[in-house]
Amino acid sequence: MQTSELIRCSYVLTLEEIGNLAAEGGKPAETLMNVVALIGKRFKTEVCSAYLLEPDRTNLILAATVGLRPSCVGTLRMALSEGLAGLVAEQVQPVAVEQVKNHPRFKYFSEAGEEAYQSFLGVPLIEGGVLQGVLVVQTVDARVFDDEEVKMLSEAATQLAPVVSEARTLDRFVAPLQERLWSLGRNLWWSWDNDSTSIFHDLDPQRWRQLNHNPISLLSEIPLAILERRAQELVLHSRVNYAFRRKREYLDADRTWGARHAGVLRPRPVAYFSAEFGLHESLPVYSGGLGVLAGDHIKSASDLGLPLVGIGLFYGQGYFRQRLDKNGWQQEEYLQTDVSQMPMEPAIGVKGEPVTVQIETRNGAIRAKVWRLKVGRCALLLLDSNVEGNAPEDRELTSRLYGGDSRFRIRQELLLGVGGFRALKAMGITPSVLHLNEGHSGFAVLEAIRSRMEEEGLDFNTAVPRVSREVVFTTHTPVPAGHDRFDAGLIEEHLGPLRDSLGISHDWLMSLGRENPNNCNENFCMTVLGLKLARRANAVSALHGEVSRAMWTCLFPGRSEEAVPIRHITNGVHVPTWLAPQMFRLYDRHLGTGWAEHSGEPQIWEGIESVDDAELWETHLSLKTRLIDFARLRAVEQAERRGEPVKYVQSLSKVLSPDALTIGFARRFATYKRANLILADIEMLASMVNDPKRPVQFVFAGKAHPHDTPGKQVLQQIAELMRNKRFANKFVFIEDYDINVGRHLVQGVDVWLNNPRRPLEASGTSGQKVVLNGGLNLSILDGWWAEAYDGLNGFAIGTGRTHTNMDVHDRRDGENLYRVLREEVIPLFYHRDRDGLPRGWIKRMKRTIRTLGWRFNANRMVMDYTTKCYIPAAGGASSDMRAAG
């Protein structure tokens, strides 16, 4: 027998041995102690200890030891940034040190009696690809641990990891309440579960708001004793246990829509690429509609049980924080995100090590680490370029969303597409579908082609159609200027090494991104790349489909505009995320048990007609009052921060009236969205808001891009109305529009105003969120509203006709907006019966919920993507009888 085999037999634990030790102990804590003692004996070390990762995943706790002081078990804690054991957990790889005092990360814990020990060997404990803790041996005499010993201890750790995982699960070293709260906070499922959200809120309502509704931050600062006391006072234990059990049931369910209809995707999931994901306000890696749509998509995929992995970038400073100065001018502020306060952990690859990716360019490599988030049943991978080895400019690549020049953007998109695909491969994930949410991630297809060529020994021309049939491309931009374009020099600098691997010329690569492949002066367009290399492409509303086919007819010579292969799947919103808890409870009573699981089916919503008018109206008024309270609080805080006079600040605490018709407008302040269309006739506007019998009031929110001066000017026009005496108390602008602000607005307004310049709104989803909560839309017939409006489920501005002269177009729309307000909206809202109820208005509320609730939600949207795109792309369609040609 070889020496190495003798060592292996001497050192490595067997499953049988662990089973025997478990039988002797009977409990995970005792088994852990028994196993630690055996490992120490076999390694002939004076100390063997197991440290478990606490639920906050930023601290280790001593769980079992032979050699250190027994009194430290369960009490000795260290941050991952502390000591050599912390270094093992931080790097998720072994650390061997002959003389610990000479190591820069050495930290001496006197209470443990460590002063006698010189050498150190630590290895990570990993179970199911997730770090669970650290296994450590120490010796009195300085000792060099060779590679074989490191390997043997690592194998022992592999055998021990299931015991460690069980010990953590069964709360042997952390209070059960705290463990369950951390478990809830670490999976973003809590963000769309009202019961879980209310638990975190009730622990400390003030801090919950101040911490931007971040459960990780909240739990990190509440000591265990105080947490237990609060739980006792609020009788939280049963609520926590109930939420914890429901989460487990949700995660373990196997009879989902996806299991029934999309089993082909289980072994090879959908890879959903997006430059931003708007999941919750506490995770600021989104700017607006595109990101929120991506967040809703992955949440609905989770609810439906659809195997899907999201891939994006982790922006260390997110999108900017918005502040208005005393002149109403937007100021931008960027804040660094504390990774330790995010529900993220390093993604672990097939070799049990943290995943890192590297992309070669002509001027060196770009590197990134990969974070993993749990979003219900789905995973989201976020690439982070702030790593050692990157040039300073590259460490900043993922600092801000949509920042920098063209060179900065192409490097971001190279990281997202190529780096994202490589991250999947490093984790052992082979997707059956690549879904590109807009063109930012288009380079992923080129990397997929390179990978297929390498795996199957193919040339480029053969690999392209094999990959393309698995690609789904969604375009969101009906404006030519909104599509990313890069010059030939940038493409060669960044795609050159990949192009070499593909075996194609520079001109060939450029032709893939050009509308006219033969035009050497044309830049490379990411949308063109996506459309050329995707078998299935779609717009995000019916009208947007028409616009997109007209825009890209040139890519399909010989085809009529109607035959251009760009169809549409209209956007929808994730119902549990955007539906107010009060409305959720009302639906529970009237739509039947389990209605939310079937919210994409029309028959589920029929029950809204049986809801008592008074009950629906009272529920809406409670949400409206909540919005007004929120708007007042924000207005006061904003004014105090600017140092406004006390009298002015006090007046803001009374702005808006619960009795007045309340109109909301919140979106990106791009000029084509025409936030100032309502200002077209200022005299008419003043007469409406100041009508003592039928007053109207407005709540605005939204950000202009930092470089969009015209957009900032429009925003300033709106903000200045708050200081105009004619409009005082009737106009409020809420700063720093985010998911939280949006949630309050869509849940509380009477009317949602949307007046883009048709046909420039691809879809829009904010109005769909209003529908769920009983608000009515007042909108241009553009985007989703063009296919939703039936004459009785809201209000339309104009007839859908446009004009070639933009000034004429805008003037007509402004006139129509005022007409509809005067003749339809205001009279219907204020027409009350003897009970004080606006019966006609409530009838429209019910109709909008019934006719639109099922159509424009993300469950229907994701089911459409699955049946029309994902399953055929994955080769899982049982029949396809379309005519060829």
C-alpha cells in the first residue's frame, strides 16, 4: 500500500464512523464534539475545533472544540474579517500557517487559551455548495502542514459538513427565534410575503423604516436579549414559526405549474440575463422599469416553480439617490452599499470554491467575483468587478448603474454577457435557454457559441444555429437612440480575443451588429446582435410589436413588415409584490382560497363583482390615507433637510386632503413621457385644483437621468408648483423615487396619470400595479393601455391618433387630457349616492380589476414566455404544426 493511501486511511473519516458517533451522541451537538475529538486524535494535533457560520453570515461561533477552553463553546464569536478562521471563511479555501504570530491576519482570543498554540490549519465546511463553517486544527509546536494533510483535512470536512449543516438547522448554537428570522431575511421571498414583512416591521417600526426595510440590517443591530424581549412582548414566536414553516413549504413544493408544464427545464434551467433587477428597495441594483420588470419576472418564475437563474451585475453604489435643492433642481448622490448588509453570499462552483470569472481583452483581463441571492425558489447571480487584480478602472465597472462613457458601458456589457455565461458554467449550470432582457447582455450568445464550438468540435457557422434556437431576445426600446452602439475600435479591443476563439474576422463580427452588414462606417448595435442571433424575439406590448417590426424590417430583406419575426408578450406585474395587504385580505375573502396561485387565470377575478361596494371603497380610502401620510412625512423630511423656514415645513405636514381626487404620476423624467403635459393650461389647472366642491390634487415622483438636462428642467417645473401659492397643498413631489415610493403611490392613488408621446412607451407597468389596488388609469393609448382599455375600465386620453408635427401632437393631447378630466374623471368621482358612495366610480374599479387583473400580471407573462418561447427553445414542445417557410 502506498504511503499516501496509508495517510488517507489514517486521517479520513468514513460515513460509517460518523454514523456510529451520531448514534452514540444522538444529537448534532454531541456528534460534532465526538467527530472533532476523533479528527484531532488522527491528525495528532493538540486542538481541533469547529466554527459554525451564524445566520448573519458575517460571524463565526465556536461550536465544538478539543483543546480550547470548553466555556468558549457557544460564546466565542469572530467576524469573517477577524483571525485566521475568519480568513478561511472569507476566502472559502484552506489556510495553513506554520507560525501564526507572523501572519497579518493572526488574532489572539485570550478567553480561548490560544496563546500556547503556534501552527494553524483551517478548511471550509461546505454542504450543498453553501459555506457552513470552518474546521481548524492547531499545534503547540510550529508545524508545516503539507499538501496531503491539507487535502486529508478537507476530505474530513466534506464528511463532517452534513453534521454541521444539521446542527445549524436545528438551532443548537443560535436561539431558534433568531435562526428563523435570519432564515427568512436571507431569502427575498419575505419581500412578497405580507406575514414575514409585518414581523420585521413590528420588531422596530422606526428602525425598519430608517433602514429602508432591510431585515439583514435590522437583525444585525438587535442584540439577542432585546430580540427575545421584543418577541415576548409582541407574541411573535408563533408568527415567526408560522412564516418559517410556510417558507419551507413554499420551497419544498413539487406540484407547481412549472413542474406540470415545464419539466424539460428542470435539468437545464432558463438563464435570464438583465442589466438590472428591481427586487426590493433594500437591494439597490436597479434604476426603473426594466429592472423592476426583471425582478417581477424572477419572482413569478419562483411562484410558478419555473427553473430559472437570473444573471446581472452587483452595483456597489447602485443608482443615484435623488435630492432637490431649494430651486427644485435635481442633485445626485451616490452611496456605497455595504455587502455585509445584503442577503448575498459568494457563489460556490463545482469545485467547492468561490466562483470568479475572467474575460480577456486586447488590453488585459477583466475579473469579477460572483454573488448569489435566493429569490424564493430561484437564484440570482450578480457579478462584482471590485476585486484584487483588476485595474482601478475595472474595479469601478460595477460601481454604478448606467454610468460612464461608451468604453465603460461595453466593458460592463462584456462582463454581464460573457462573464455571466462563464459564471453559470463554473457553477455547473448548463442552461437550455438564454433569455436576453434587452440588448445589454447580447455578448452572452457569442460566448455560448464559443462554448458550443469547443464542446462539440464545431465551426462557427455550424454552432450558430444550434445556439440561436435556444436564445430568446426581448426588446424594450422603441426609440432608435435608446439602443447601445459601439464603434469598431471598441469592439475589437474588447471582443478581439473572443473573436479569435470563434475563428471569424473582424468584419464578420461587426456585420453581426450592423443593420447593413456591408456598411463599414456603421457602429455595432447590441439590439441588432440580439435580433440576428435569437430564434425567438419579442416586443413587450402589441403596439410595441408593430413599432419594432417597422423599426427592424431592414434586418430581414425580402420580408414584409408584418412578416418580420418579432412578436409580442405584453409585460405584467408580480401580484404579491404590488398588491397592498389590505387588498390582499379583501381578495382572500372574495376570490377564494389559493387565488394568488392562479392569478393569471381570468375566472379567478370574477369574484370581485360580489364584493360589497362599501367594503371596496373603505379599503381604498384606507390606502389613500396611508399614501397621504407618507407624502406628508416625506415632504417634511425633504424640507427640513434643505433648511426651509419652520412655517413652510409646518405647512407641508398638512398638504393633500383625503377627500380630494388624488392623481399620481411617477416614472422616469424623460421628456417624451411629458410629465409637464398637465401644465399646458395653467389657468385651467388652477381652477381644477382650487374648486372647493370638486378639488383635484397631484402626487409626483421620478428621477431624470444625471445627464438629461431637459428632463431635469421638466422635473423642476413640477417641483416648483409646491411653492406656488395657487397650488400650495395640492402638489407634492416625493424625492428619490424607488420601489418603496412606487408601492405607496400605486396602492393609494385614485387615478394614475400616464401621458407619453405615442408610440414611444414600449409597455409601462406602473399602471398595471394600480389596477390590482383598485385605482383607475387615465392614459394615452400607448404601450399596454392601448390593448387594455375597453371604454369602461379606466379613461383614455385621445383616440390613439398621432401627428407628424410634434407640437401639434402635444397640444392635442394636452387639450384631450383636460377634457377627459373635466367631463369624465372629476364628475364620476364626485357623483355620490345617499350613502356617500361613488357607485359609478366603484363600478369602474371592479371592472378594471376583473378585466385586467389576470391579463397584466407577471404569472400570465411568465407562463406565456414558458409555453411560447422557453419550452420550444429547450426542445420540449410535443407538437409544432406550423407551415415551413
